Amino acid sequence: MTSFQFAPEYVRAIAPYQAGKPIAEVAREFGLDEAGIVKLASNENPRGMPESARHAIAQAVADLGRYPDANGFALKTAISARYDVPLDWITLGNGSNDILELAAHAFVQPGQSVVFSQYGFLVYALATQGAGAQAIEVPARDFGHDLSAMAAAIRDDTRLIYIANPNNPTGTFAPAEALADFLRQVPSHVVVVLDEAYNEYLPAALQYESTEWVRQYPNLVVSRTMSKAYGLAGLRVGFAIAQPVLTDLMNRIRQPFNVNSLAQAAAVAALTDYAFLGDSAELNRSGYEQLTQAFEVMGLDYVPSFGNFVLVKVGSDDAAGSRVNLALLKQGIIVRPVNNYGLPQWLRITVGLPAENTAFLSALKLALA
């Protein structure tokens, strides 16, 4: 059988996730020098990983002949201390993407429904399809989550809701009061995954402690990643905090050794590197201002962002995003088209180092011209 019709229809219907173009691929495709390419496509920390993590990795290398700690005791202990939660409230993931997938497979049966927002992180739709579930995509409000509409969209067969805060790719943010009100409306049999991949970039005035909601709501899962502000994107470390009734289920289907030894060691060190986190957030704030001020001068619309990226409109026709993206690639600038989110006129730009932002803005002026 060559057509693979034996595979479930919901699997064959999945469009694979398209990651940001690697630097090496762009260099090959356009005949460019890798050293001169600027990548602002994947919301990575432009500072790279902290020295504390590098040192921890160097020490852990000697033990690579052995399997990682399958239960991640040292990392769970560090997370437990950082967020003041018991060890059995923690699930480790191969990046937070792993956590999002685990939630879909642990809590949803084929045919049941999952609620998420239009312009929500694309993995929500992919995880829903992978579980054979039905997607309920709620129209966005001002590019962000319409929490009232999402609460109203819950059906009797709904088992899972995804909320990204701040949201990727639009950068929008739902205040703590709005989220708290939403959680009060969700039936207890529906699991809410609060995806906080960009939480560390929020200004102090907007910070809230979502683990307090976990204590109150047994149906809440808070998902975090160390790929963004912590600078460990290449190591793939994520984790979830939830009450044991949920973490037990996720850990039953979690792959053994899903976080490798070097990743665990680096994450333990980075988790309490507050100086690195603070400097990264400050660099992001100044870089965001550099980009958005230039967009205003250039007369370009953008969505105010609370993450380490910004969504900018680069034209009025549906080919604009692809056209400008190609022009940027030819100049050695990698950004993220968002056609697959239904935003063909827009590009998502990761905030980079000052020189990287400057190079992008110069290339953008030429691409628009």
C-alpha cells in the first residue's frame, strides 16, 4: 500500500510545522557568507546562552556516557524552589512545545474539542489535529485573545483550552484580572493550558504569579520555556506546573529522557541567573523601541508587543509579506513570514542586538522600495 491510506485522516491532514530558516540554509540558497547573515526569525535571545549555563554544561560533559536522569530531580528541585511548588507538580518537556503536545494527548480523546484563539501559536492547531480532536478557533479581538468569546465557545465535549500570554506571533497580552475572570468561568472538567513562553519579558508592573492560580484551579497547567529569555533554545527545555492529578497523566505519556543531561545542567544554572535575565529584558526593551520608532518614521503599522518580537505590516496586498521577506533574505536578513497564520501582509521580527536591528531596518527600507 503506497498511498498510506491506513494512516488516520487527521494525521494525513496535518501540515508540518515550518520553523524559521537556519542561517546555513539561507547562505546556501542565496550564496551569502554565513558571518554576515542576521537571523531575527525565531524569537531567540540574541545574547545567546548565559555563562552560568556554559559552565554547567562543561562540567556535565564528562558524564555523557550515561543516560540522563529520567525524572530530572535536580532540575525539578530548582523549579520547585524558584516557584515554590512541590516536585510532583512539575512535568519536564523537550521545550514547551513538548508540554503543549503532552497536554493534547493526555487530556483529549479523538472527536472531542479544543479551544484556542485565531492568531494563537500554530502548535495549538497541530497538537489538536495530532490528537484527532476538533478545533474551535475563536476570532481574535485586536489581534489578541477574546477571552469572553473563548469562554462562550466551550462545548460539552471541550476538554482543553490553549491561551498564550503574551501571544505568539502577535505579541498581545491579557492582563491578570482578565485571566482570573476567565478561569472562574471555565468548567472544572476542561483543562486550561496557560502558555507563558515570553513571561520573562513583561515589565514588572504587568507581572503576575500564575502558580497561585494553579493552587486554586486543579484544571490549570502553566507552561514555561527556557528557549527565549534564558537563551537555551538549542537545548530544548520546557516545563509545566500543575496539580498532581494533571502532572501524573502527562508524565505517564512523556517520553523517558526527554530532557538530555546537558540541557538539565544548563537549565538548573540558568534558572537562577537573575542578572542575565534582567540584562536580557532590558536589551529587549531598548531594541523594541529601536524597531518600533523606526516603523513609525517609516509609516508602518505594527502590533504593540509584550514579547521579544514585533509584528509589522509591510504592504496592503496579500503578496506583500512574501515579497518583502524574499527581498530581505537576498540581503542576508532572516525574519518570519506569517502567511500560515492568515496574516500575509505582515512579518514577525525578533528583537535583536542593536547592530542587528540596524541592519534589518536598513535592509527593510531597500526591500520596501
